[in-house]
Amino acid sequence: MSSGAPLNGFTAAATILKWLRAAHGQAVVRVDLDQVREGLPGSPLGKDVRVIKPPMPSPVESCEGMLVRNPKDAAEWGIFVNREAGPERRRFTIAHELGHFVLHRARQGSFRCDKESIHFGLDTSAVIEREADEFASNILMPGDVLRDAIANRRIDLKVLSDLAKTFEVSFEALCIRFIKYTDQRAILLHWDNGFLKYEWRSKSAVRTRARIRRTSDPQEPLPGTLAADESVAQAWDGIELPASRWCAEEAPYMKLREFKHSYGARDRVLTLLVLEGAEPRPWDQSWQDGESFDSYDQFVSNE
Ligand SMILES: [Zn+2]
């Protein structure tokens, strides 16, 4: 790193994107992971490594992905991927393993990554799993490209789905990334068999204290919402609702747009809530209550 910035998922991905753009022009939107894999050995991020072999099907069923150093040849590394996973998922997993390669290979000679730790980067995951996910998200969905693509634009699920196709990532991964980069007040909810599994809020949602009403634990969809309407599987254009139906603290005149996407055997549902704009409350310090943003956000807010 010429800037001397500490190496993390964001800075490592930014360095590689800079190399790719220098070699192939600014127009790099969909990153070629083979190019990254082949280019890393011998580069400043892949010192003392001769080769990272092309991804092979994982021999361990419970593993979504693995990164392994050849025990007989320390200069050779290999990546293994769950062969059952779809193409977008495999792509994210390979990027995640390349993240371990760049960030963590000095610590250990093998990495076995399960489904839960790849792609979500949950707070419950080990730090190195979150870092590898951060690398994967940043290399596959460059923040500057995404920010330009969603700026000043009416967002619906078709727009997000088209972006996911452009980046060749899963719809869900793109939606999570959208939440991190949008200037709008937005909340993404992931339901698993009718119960809330994950909730992500955009920065401005956090700063204006927009949060969903909690009525049960585990949380179920709130009455009168699309999420609660089992007759509706998809609502990509969304419907308008009073914001207070989801968020108890919203003023009665505020509106939101609720979108719905069901997948799997319709047992998994994504709900996207895009709220009307509201002034941040400068006296409200709740956004400092340990809300975690990715390092790009920290980077921006530290400027
Ligand atoms: Zn991992």
C-alpha cells in the first residue's frame, strides 16, 4: 500500500481495483476473478507465492469454500468451492477465499468457510470471516460504481436485480450492499420461515432512528404489511404504506414503499423498506450506539 493505510477488506480490494483499472481502463465494472487470482502471486499482496490454482470442487460437503496451502509446497495455494452452489454464490465464495489469501494467509495454512460466514459477514462470525466478506463485497461490487448507479434514482427491485446481474452477484448480496451505500432511509429485512433473521439499516435510517416495531421475539411480519400477506410472493414495484405501520417512531404523515421478494421454496423472503426522507436529528446520538458500518463508511465519516 503506497498510502500506508492498514490492509483490510476495503483497502485490499481498492488496491486491486486500482491495478485492474490501470491495466484495463476505468470501465472495469464486472471484475474478472481469474485475472485477480492469476495476478496476485508475485504482487505486493501475494509475496512469496508462485501460484493460486484455479478453483476446484470442495471435497468437504459442509464447506462452502476453502483456501489451502499445499503442505509440500508453501508457494502454492488452492481454492475449493461447493459444487452445488449457484454461479453467483460460487463467485462470491471465490472472492471471499481470495480475501483470506490477501489478508490472512500469514496466520494459517488453511481456511474452511461455512455457508453462514460467507456472504453475510454477520457480527456473530469470526473477525477474519467478516474481513474476507468485506473484501469480496468490495471487489465484486465496487462502492464508487454502485454509488453512481443508485444516485438520484428511483429504486425498485428491478433496478437492484439488474445491478446484481451486472456485477454477477446474488440479489441478496446486492441488496445488502445497496443498504450500505444508499443515501436514502432504507431497511432490509430477511425472513426465514416467517421469522426475522437479519435486519440491516442504511446510515440515514440509523441517524433518523427509523427502526421496525418489535412485537415478538422472534419477530414476525407486522399486520397490514406485504411481508405478512402470504398471497403475495413478489412485489418488485412495491406498495406505499404509512411509515408508522412498520416503524413506530415515524410521524403519521410519513410514507414508505415496501418491496417484497420471495425465493427458495418461498420460505425465504426479503423485505425492502424505502422511507420518505427525514431530517437527521443532530441531537440524537443513537447512531453511535455500536452500529457497525463497513470500513468505507468509517473511512468517509472520518474525513
Ligand atoms: Zn472464510
